[in-house]
Amino acid sequence: MSVRYDLSGRCAIVTGGAGGLGRGIARALLAAGASVELWDQDANALTEAVVDLGRRVSRRQLDIRVAGAVEEAAQAAFASHGRIDILVNNAGVLGEVKPIWETSPENFQRVLQVNLFGTYLVTRSVVGLMRQQAARAPSAGGHPLRGHVVNIASIQGKEGMPMASAYSASKAGMIALTKSVARDTATDGIMVTAVTPSAAETAMAKEISAERRAEIMARIPMGRFVEVDEVARMVLWLSSDDCSFSTGGIFDLSGGRASY
């Protein structure tokens, strides 16, 4: 991946950082010079990710659904690095692929707890700390900034999707959360944005059947899934000094499926 942005000296947190998409985003941030903390519940995957990504990577094992654990992790990260410049809310689960009348309430609740409530808890803790730190002078002029928050939502949060009520609802909630937090922090020098990828070639994509994959593919005018590097490149821009006036924006990565 070519690097167009200089994130040297920046500290980033990537939730769900041990998975394929989180690891790809972390790799791009590292290549741009940032140090990265991976937050994930899977201890073995975290170990593998740290070995894979190498230097300037640290890890924290936690369940982002637990408020106390999130607050403790955020405070520890802030103390360890002195500041938190970038937060990428990437952690998520797919849930059941069934019509709503066949879904279980327990599964629906779990998807919302991880994808939406977990994002809320992490954002609440980290943004609270970002507001306390000094604004950083941009690398090439412009307005000083305290931080960037990038939420990994989904095209399903815009359009919905048959047999994906929990996932679609959770990602729609993330989009609304992005817009609200952006307004809360608009005068703090904290840019809050989201991207809405179509399906990517990750472990989550491997959970679906061949029929479901074909159904999703048929909805994408470009006729392919988004690549992890393509998502990572968008996150890089949204995490950089060049993103200094876009807050509350929802950036399409759907191959033309829903360009609004």
C-alpha cells in the first residue's frame, strides 16, 4: 500500500483489531507512522495479530460491551501513550441470517450490544479523553485538531437487507451515533465520521452461504466485494490532518450500491 499521509507520533486504537478488516486498517495506520493499540476479545487472535504487524503495536483484551472494562482500557491507553489521536470503531458481529420471525431475541440483542452499544461505550470513554488533550498543530497548516473517530458502519445501515435485521439496525444506529457525536464535538477539534462498506473479503464474509454471497454480489454494480486495503485507505484519509472540516460525514464504499 502506498502511503500518502504522515501519522508519525499519533496513537490509534482499533477495536476488533485482531480480525481481518481491523488488522488491515492497523497495517495502514502503522505504515503511515502511527502507533496502534488493538482491542479485541480474542486473546489468541490478538497474539497472532501483534506478531503479524510487528513494531509499534500493542494489544488489550477486553469485551467492549462491559462499561468498566472499556473505561479502564481507555484510561490505560491514555496513560501509556500520553494521548489518543485516532479511534477506529471496527468491532462487530454478523448475527443470524434469518427472517425476523425466525430470529432469537438473544442473538438480536447480542448484535446490538457489540456493534452499537460497544461502539457507544468506546466512543464515550475515548472522546472524553480526547477532549482533555491539547490540540495538535496540523502537519501542513490549517486548524489544530484533537483527534479523529472513524466508525466502520455498513451499506446495510443505509439500505437494510433481507434476513439481516439485527446487523442492519445496529449499523444504522452507528450512522446516527456518528452524526450526533460529530455535533457534540464540532467545536472541540475532533472529527467524527463513518464509512459504509459493502461486504469485504474477511472472516465475516466466510460465515455466509454461497447463495447469500451471490445475493449480496448482485446488489453491487461494480460486481465485486470491497478489498480490505480499499477500506483502509479511506480510513487513513479520515484519520489524517487532511480531514479537517468533514465531521458527521458518512462515506460510501459500496461499489455503487448506495452512493448517498
